[in-house]
Amino acid sequence: VEESNMHGIFSVLLTLSVLGYVFSSIDHHIGGIVEKMRAKGDISRTEATLELAHFSLKASNKEEIVESEAFLLLIAQLYSESQDLRIISVQTIGILGESIEIKEKFVEYELIPVLLSLITKDSEQQTLAVVQTVGNLAHSSKVQAQVGDSGGVQMMAPFLHSTSEQLRRVTAGALGNLAMYEPNCARIKEAGLIADLVNLLSPEKYPNSHPTTEEVALGAIRNLLVDESLVEDLVSANIVPALLRLKRDGNEASQEIAYELMEYLSNAVAELPGTEPDEFTGEAGTGEL
């Protein structure tokens, strides 16, 4: 394990200790799982972590699990030599981070930078698990801020061009959630990702793209408008033809978001110097909005 990675793990564990972290009463319910997670074999640990993931899905009080020995072992597994064990550990953390309260605990524990450090171009599966988990955790403004401050936007940027549509879609979704924290909108712009998000709507660039990917990209673009200054950037990225096409040919969800965006942009475009409002008044040559 690299020294810098171990430093991240030790930092989280030390933070938990300083915060007066104590094991909860739930340990007696998952004692068998904990014993297997303590074992030396990666196969045993992976099986135990899968059991913990299933237990966590059904648990009504996930906070008790986050305050258990099992959670400490889960964090320690993030830098296991076994990729399968790392991935299932990341996914289990995502399952546990269901509530806003737990998401904010993860911020307090400084767990978000540890997760981000697992993003790698060498493993699509691992990166997919991390980006999906971080994206789901980013329904909290505190997570959004910590991801942005930790360089998460820049780390995710290359994956909008992935050959994997699933990874492109998950990355767009994560960026969309991060965009709800306005400073991240500027980071998304600085990383050159506005045009990349618009390109996800292009059948020329991605001819076999699934409608769900278009929906997710549209949602991310809508969230970017938290920062009204990005209207001009979206227009410059040729968002209008893409929205006109989706209003006509998209599925119901895409049509609804495209219509909403067109309405917003058409109201905002009059404020932009040098932009022709007529751009927004046609639909594939029909002359109707």
C-alpha cells in the first residue's frame, strides 16, 4: 500500500478516535461478519463485506453500523490488494451513506478524499464504483463542498469521454449533483466540462447512447444553471440544437427537461450581448417553440 494512501486511512481512523468514536450495540448482531472481516484471507473478507452490504440495505438504523467496528474494518479495506474487496467496500460505504446525517459524518471523518484517491484510469470497475458512490453521497451540500475542495471535479473530468457509456452516465450524474454547490459550477467550467456534457446529447458523437444517459446529462446541465453566468457558455456549446432535437425526439423525461431548459434559456438569452433570440424560437425548422 502506498504511503500517501495509508496516510489517508490513518487520518480517517485518527479523526474517528479524536471524535470519541465508540462501538455500538449493533456489533452483537453482526459479530460473525466482523470476525470474517478480521480474517487474513481476501475471499473471506469479501464474502463478509457482501454480507455487511446486504445487512446494511435492510438496516433501519444505518448510523449504528457507521458507529461499529465493522465500519472501521470497512475503511481499512479500501486499500486492500484485492480490487474486488476495494470495490465492494466502496459500494457498502455508499449504501451506509443514505441519510444526510451520515453523509455529513463522512465529511467530518474526512472520508471523501480517501474515496476520491481510489479513482484510477487503470480500473474502470473501481472508478465506476467510486464515482457512483461519491455522486450519491453528493446530495449533501457539505459533501459537495468537500468533493470540490478535494479536486474531485478534476479527477472525474476524463471519464466523461470514457468508452463506457455507463461510466459517462455515472460521471455526468455525479457532476450534476456537485453542481448544486455553486463554486463547483466554476470548477466544472474551468475543467472544460460544459461542452463535454452537451456532447453527451449528440447522436453524432454517441450514436448508440441510451435515453437514460441523455436524461442524466440534461439533469446535470439544468443543475449547472444554479450559476446563471453559465448561460452564455451553454449557448456557445451548442446546447440549443440538442434541446430542440430532444424536445422533438427524446423520451418523455428528456422532453420535459429540454422544454424546461429551453424556456429558461429563451428568457435569459435577451440579456446576452450578441445572441440572437431567434435561435430559441424554432424546432427543427418548424418555427415553433
